[in-house]
Amino acid sequence: MTWWAIDVRTTPERRDRVGAWLVARTGHAVEERDDGTLVTFTEDEAAAERLEAALAAEAPVETARRAVEPVDWSTRWREGLGPRRIGRLTVTPSWIALAELNQPVVVIDPETAFGSGEHGSTRGALALLDRHLKPGDRVVDLGSGSGIITIAAVVLGAARATGVELDAEANEVAVRNAERNGVPGCVSFLEGDAADLAPLLGPCELLVSNILRSVNTRLLPSITAALRPGGLALFAGMEAQEAEVFRPVLVRAGFTPVDEIVDAGWWAVAARRE
């Protein structure tokens, strides 16, 4: 099946409304380019023509459509992935053979789940995990995605690690990754809301929340309940400019920041529960 991309140009004042209209009409996400052009997609050219006509009646815009080369997204995610060193860890996809290494290795195939080690927020969380994890720690990983952080915790010496994820499909990917790394008996993955599940998983020595600032903020009471006194929480998934907003929130919640890292514009912070 050939998909069609529709480039939509409109004024800055109308861009948000046009973008929302496109999402509601097509059920697909809309890409916004640096020049302000919105790009949406349809399944065939006839659908593209109908969408352009409906859009012209809705708002004054300029459109252009083009065929998109068919892509097998089940394998496209492999492009550009290779071994990456993060602290003591080497993160690698399964299809790349490595010579025997003297440092811990985590084999991750993210497939449709988030977390390959290629994103700054994941690398920041892994770097702080490498710095602060103590052998024998019990670890909880909120928003576990591909399972990369949960698995890395055990590879680095945690006694046990539990991932919590809303997406059932991501948990299936995480279970396969745990098997690839030979750690299925030391990790588990739960499906559900971290706000509900995190307090049930404590007390743990270390907790990782690699999500968004708004979600990290909402989860602070549950994170506090999951951590033992003096335990450490690693927060990631936030851009560098959000640091000044989130630090005071942490302090008010009873946490003391003790370490931080910025990777490719993404900020991660380690904070101790007092």
C-alpha cells in the first residue's frame, strides 16, 4: 500500500488549530517541520484528495501531496542502531556480534517500544544508574518501555528490578529483551498506572522514572511511598531548560538533588528521599 504525505502551509496564528483538525480528521499524528509546514498522511491518493478538499473548506491553507515510499516499520527501527558505551555498560542490538568484553553488556531490541540507548533521556538515566546503583539494591523502573533500564539494573548488580508500563505491547518486548539477557528470573514487568503500582512495589533502594516532567511531578507521592527512607530516585525524560522548574518541586516533596547529567539537551537528576 502506498501512503501519501500532504504538506500543509498556513499562518502561525492558524497552525495549532489546523494541526488539531488534521489529527481529529485522520487519526494520525502530524509532523511539524522547522519551517512551520505541517505534514499529515493518508492511506491512498483518493483519501488525500478528499482531505485536501475538506481542509480547503475549513481554513485558508496551501497544500501539496506526494507519494511516500512503502516502509516495513517492523524492521525500519534497526537503522542506525549500533553498540553504545554508557558508563560501565555497553548497550547493543541483538543482531550485532560483539567480541567478549570486560564490562557489562545489555542486549536490547526496542522494536515498537521506547528505549534503545540512542535517546539522551535514556542515556542520562542509564549513566546515573551506573553511578549510583549499589549491589543488591531493589530497583523499580517507571515507564519501562523496552525494559532497557530494568534489565541494566540487574546487569549492574541489582538483586531484583521491576518495570511498570502502561503499554501491554511494550511489556511483551521487554520480556523478550529480559530473555535475551538471561535475566528473566530477576526482572518482572507489570502493566498499569505507576501511580497505583509503585507504592505496592516498595520499599526499594532505587527508583527510576524516565517519563515527562508533568508525569514525574504527578508521581512524586507514589515514588516517595515506594522508596525506603534515604532511597534514591532517578528522574529523566526532561529537557535541560526544565531543570529549574523541577528542582524546587523535588525539594518541596522531600527530596535532595545529589547528582545530575545533561545529554543532548535532556536532563536527568538523582535525588535522595530524606
